[in-house]
Amino acid sequence: MWRSLLALLLLSPLAIVGAEKICGSIELRQLSDFEQLRNCNVVVGHVRIANLQLPDNVNLAKLRTNVTEITDYLLIYHTTALLTAQYIFPQLRLIRGRQLLFDQYAFVVYENRNLRELGLQHLVRIQSGNIRIENNPMLCFVDTVDWIYLLANSTKQHFSIKGNRSPNHCPVCGGLSSDYSYRIKNAVNCWSLQAMQLKLQPPKLEGCPASCGRFGCDASGSCCDRNCLTGCASQNQNCTLCANYARSGRCVDQCIASYELHKRQCIDVKECRQRKLIPLTRGCRCVDHCPDNHKPTVDANGARHCQLECKGVYHVKRAADLEQLQDCVTINGSLIIELVDVKEKIVAELEQACGNIKEITGYLKVIHSTPLMSLTFLRSLDTIRGDELIEKKYALFVVNNAHLEHIWPTNRQVAIQRGTIFFHLNPRLCYDKIESLLPVLRGTSNELSIADVSPNSNGERNICGDAVTTLDAQIVDINSTAVTIVLDFMKYENMSTLLGYTYHYMEAPRRNVTKYDGRHGCGHDNWLMDVSNGKNRRHMIVNLKPYMQYAYFVKTLTRLDYHLHLDAYSPIQYFRTLPSKPSPVRRLYGVSDYSTQIMVHWWPPQRPNGNITHYILNFELHNLTKSENSTKNYASDRPFNTNDAADCECNDLEPYYSGPQPDDDKFYNRAQTTYEESLPDLIYVSRRRPPPKKEKFDKVVDFADLISGRSRQVAESQANTTTNATANATANATTNCTIIVATNATTNAGTNATTIATTNCTVIATTNCTTTAASNLNSTMICGNATTNGTKVIDDSEEQYNLFRKYVEEKSRLIQDTDQEKFIVQHDQPKCLEGHASVANSIEQKCVMEEELTGIKLPGSQQYYNMTKLLPNQYYRVTVRACVEGVVNGCSSPAILLVKTISVEVEQFLKGGH
């Protein structure tokens, strides 16, 4: 009965495209606004019913509309005296969700005080976007709707239903039975007491090809098209209403080699012209008027066209200003970028709107734009012609950009045909990067004046030029949530300015990340950062997502010394964490339309933690316990999950953005927003440590530097060191001779003496051990009381210096490689080789037993299963587990659902029997 009624409704004349009336987005705030929807069939846009207050004696006929589909979204918000939406949308069948509310929602019903029911009995599909029905205190018949059926993609679309009237206080579908007892709850899906939910059922499910899945097939065995909403239309049959796009009677997913009409049809150029519309190249659309940045033209045949025209001075202050630059390739004018809102995440929008610009005929001006770290969003820009100049001189004007570090994309130059450049007050933009623009200045000399480009106000807060070196960062160990990075050793002479390292990393599904693309100067991007205070070259990054590819690079954290400026970066590299056990499947949901069958749906795990290769499903008869009988909430769509502690670790609950958030009260705190300017001084000044004891030659770079220094005054001998000079030494002909020996060593210097050392003698030892001897001095060294025949002649100052350098380098390496045991990544125990090892053996062998799985194995791409051959009117306990490859015991904890098959009597009623 219901299927016959559905067929008649869906095949009504309103489905004929030629008879449809199209209208745009509409907002309904008062009774008179409903006139806009009076004769409208298709809303190309959205419908908002917000703050609507209806009089008590309103004529419901004035609310009735003929709308059958909405291309974007439907919002019902904060209404009073509205009891049901059935009066407004009695024929609504489809919400396409082309453009979503808040980029998420296609259907929202929120905070409506008197709303009793939705009543959208003809609605059969919400093609894209999520559903949110919350905080409607009187709303019933929400849990009785099969929302999974309405969703086009149940693995990507979600619904949130909470804060409405409790189902225990609401009527059930069909009302009360003759003996005033409640009928079986959830046995029939409905929108109200008498309005059943209409569902398209395929002609048959059994005997269909496996590729048909749960959509079934027709009598000839051809698979039914899921996107056809007027019946089981196969590829060779006509469909009068398609969920995506309709083209020549067939349903297609997108318009290829054709033009989009009203976000729902695909037509060719000829048909577009026949409708007296304009085929627009931008977005392959068929429109009735040209967009803002297009100029309407008429050709010799009288056909209308839209010519892209980007003319004038474009001033971009916010993301809303970028719409006028969409699809611009040549700007016949100038471009000014002045980003005034530091909270706005605008860099991605800049890349999307300006990425196709190849030429600017006037000038480019970038001023006061704190969010910008580079100009790489102009990735296609080739030429700045300079037909119009700033102050009749400057074609590229860049001033007062606090975080600008880079200009054009790597390996790309922009020719400036006329005019010169002006760079001032860009504290992080190195002067050598500005100098690299000289070869492209074709209209001026290749010299920069201080008045145009200041070497003092550009790059003064950054380390530039040859002082920037390359770090070698390597991954040495990794598991599912942590990774250990080891850097190469820093040279000893650079250690004095090193404060630590900063480790930058982000999720990178594709290996196309650069240091500047998408970067926001105030931290509103996807880069995360770990700071390692100290000189240890090892670091562990934790709280990573399993089986996720990351991009990373490392930067030194140094202080600026007046005579020593050093900095180092590592190139961007990638790593992927190991897979791990997934979280449980979400929203396990079951419905019974037949007395011997239950269709079970679920959503994939929120954290798959790897490649989901298969699901394990089990079901069994279930006898209700006493507590379950008392709750009277048997067939809930919310699963009872038995999750272990690992499944409760939600690393993705925090916003995945570095830096302070825009809503933070301390957002404008300079110490937080200008990290790289303030943190080095903060760390250096706040740690009041005594100055470290410096080695004697800690500033010596090479031998030439050693001998060029001023003469050092001869120091006194170390404690417990005795120096006996013979009478043959001439006091007036002395020279400075530095001998590095161990403490408590005795040095006897005499004329023509030889140097004798023991086997255990340490040649390099404590410093400040100075001996004065005669000219042509040969020293005899005796370490301890035991001597050997081994001799070592140390008469070459360069060799002494090299020995010292070796010593201090080894010492600095020890400082950089301490506490190695703290950076060991923990790994899961391997699988036991013995199939039935005891617990004691597994503990002794440090392995885990592999779990034996039983049940129905389903492919990882399938999130549904039709349970057949069941008993009527019985409860079944259903469990579903998701399993990941490459992990021992890599199946999630089971998600559990109790669901009941309908009785034979209810099945006959649904089929139209008596």
C-alpha cells in the first residue's frame, strides 16, 4: 500500500522539468515572506526559517508551498507557534546540500520552542551534508525516522539528535492499539502519528549481481541506480529525479563536457542557448547573467557571452574581498594587499583566489599584513608591468609586514618591466632575498639605494645569508604515536649561541608541503611545534596519530651575539607512523522491515589508525534481562560499546592548529604572538646561571687564528705541579711554551732533554698548565713514577692545537648526546610463535597471543549487512569490530546493538495486507 502510494507521489507532474518554477535563496521571518515560495518548485539556494513568530489564528493554507527540492540547505531556527513543518513543505523530497550551512550541515532544526513534529513525509534523500536536530523541547517523532536511509553516504554524513523531547514521553508510530497498549516501538518508521516514512524498495534483493549491493536490481538483473529517486532506474532507463545531476534522463555524479544548470542538471551549449541563458566557462555553468568580474558582450550572431574582466585597483583586506579576484588571470590594474584582521585564517583563501594570476599591469602593494609569511600564494605570477606606479616610481611596494620571510615561490622569478622596488620595515625578510630581485628589474639600474631598500629595517630580527646552514635531521625510531629525531652534531664554535631546537611538524597526506605555503604569521595553520630547550640533538615527538603521514623540519633556536650570527634549518622530510588498533565503529544502527531480516548499518571508526581491511560481525539471539525489560528502550540506535582505555584516548579533540587561538583572551599578548622574537631572549635572560667555565682556546677557529692572537701572559703552574729549570736555561731568552698535561704531573725541563711518557700518560688533560723554559727548550715529562720506552715529541704548536680541538669537539659531542635512554620509543610485543602458548610462556618470551576471531568477515569498504533467516519478533545481539592490517590483535573493541525483528503481522501490514 505504502509503496504504491510512494510511486504515485514521486511520478506526479511536478517532476516534469519543463513545468518547474525556479527561485533563489529565501529567508522566512514573517508571514508575508511565504509569498516568495508560493509557486516555487525548486529552490536553487537555501531556505532559512528563523525567528518566525506566527499569530495564533494563522491560516495554515498561507504557509503551504510547492517546494520539491532545495539545492543547498534547510534551516529551521528559533520559531514560535510553528507546530510542524508539514504545512510548509508537504512535497519536499530532496535536499541536495551543494553549499552547506557552516560548511557542514544540510538540515538543521534548532531551538524551536513549540515544534511538535517535522512531518516531512515525502523527504527521501539528503544528498550531502550533516543533520543536526537539537534543543527542541517539544519535538517528537525524531527517533522514529530512519535517518540512515535518508543519507546518500552513510560513512561520510552524520546526524546529531539530542536535547529534544524524550522518546518515552512521545507517541509511537500508529498511535495506540485497540487495548490502549503501545505498539512495537521502531517497528515502523514515521514522521508523525499517521505519516509513515516513505522508502523506495528495489524490485528484488535476492538473485542480483554482487555489484548491486543493498540497492537491488530490476527483473532483468540490472542494478538499480542509487541516485535515482523515482524508482529502480537502471542505466538504460529514464529517471525523472536524480540525487546528483540529471543528463538526458540518466543520473550522473558530475557534469563532464557539459554545463551545470541550477546545480541539478547537465546540459550542452545548444540547450543552454535555447533556454536564452549564457554558457559560462567559469565552473562550466549555464547562467542568466554575468558574475561581478565578467563583462557581458554580444557577438555578431546576437549570442550573449561573459568576458572575464579584472580591471581596476583591487584592495584586499579580508577574505570577502577575494571573490572579485576569482578566475582572474590578468589584472588590468593594480593589487593592494592589506590584511587587517589577524584572527582570520585567510592564507588558504589567498592561494585559491590568487593562484591563477599571471600578470599585473599596474603595481603590487603589500602593507601591514601581519598574517603573511610569504607571497607564494601568487604562485603563477610572471610579470608586473608597472603601467601605473606608486609615487611614479615603485612597481613592488612591500612595507611593514611583521612576519614576512619569503617573497616568491622557490625557483620562480617575477619580471618587473617598469619601475623599481620599495622594501622597508619587514623585520624578518632578509636583505639578500630582496637583492635577488635585482636581475628582474628591467626598467632601472641594478643598484638599490638605502632610501628604497633599507638593510637595517629588513631582516634585523632574522639570521640571514651565509650564517644560515643546513641541519641533517633523521628518523631513528618510530611507533604508532611517537617518533625520535636525531640531528647531526653542532660544531663546537657554534655551541655558545645555541639555546635549543624547534621541531615543526604537520599532517601531510600528500608530499607537496613547503615551509611557506599556507603558513600564517600568527600561527593559524596546521603546523605544530615542539621546543627543545638545551643542546641535546635527540628529541621525541609524541601524541601523533597512528598511520598518519607527517611532514617535519627542524630549526635551531639561537641567540644573536654581536659578533656571531648563526642559524640552521633542515629540509622538509616525511614520515608515517605505524598502524595501531582502531577505535570502535560508530553509530551501529539496525532496522527490521521483514520478520526474518535485520539490516545493520555502521559508520567507520572515528580513529581508524590504519587501513581497515575487514569487519567482523556476530549476532545471536538475546534474552532480555530484568534491567533491560525495565528500561523499555530496546532498539536504540546508540550502541553499547565496551571500550578499553586505549580507545578512550582522543588525541584529535583539541584544535589542530599551532599558536594561540582567535578566541583566546590572550591572543594579542606579544609574548605569544611573536614567539620567535621574544622566546630566545626570555630563555636566555631568565636563567640566571653562572657563566660556564670556558676552555682556553674556545674562540680559536684554526691554527692561523691561534698564532695571530696576542701574546698570552705566562700563567703560574697548576696546583701540585713542580717545575725545576736547570742552570743552563737562560732567563732573558725565554719563550712561552704551553704543555697540556695531567694534574699532579711533574715536568723537569733541561737543556737537550728528551720527552719520556708512560703508557698510561694522558697527553691532553686540564688546561692552564704553563711552563717557562729556555729557548730551544726540550722538556722531559714523567707521568706518575712509571715510565716506558714510548716517546712523544710535542714541539709543534699546530699539533698541540689539533689535539686540543679534538678534545673539545669530543667534549661538545658528549654534551649534545646525553640521556639517550630517554628517547627510546616503546614498541608493541611481537606475536608468539607457538599457537597455544601459556600465559607464563608469553610473559617469559615477551610476546602476545594472537586472538582467534570468529564471525562473518566483511570487506573494509562495506559498512552494512543484511541479516537473514532470523526468527520473527525476537531480539538479537549484534556486535561489529573493525580490523587493521599489520597489527597483532588489530581488531577494535566490539560495538554492541540490541535490535528486534518485526512480527509477521506487522510485515503483512507493511505489505498492504490485512
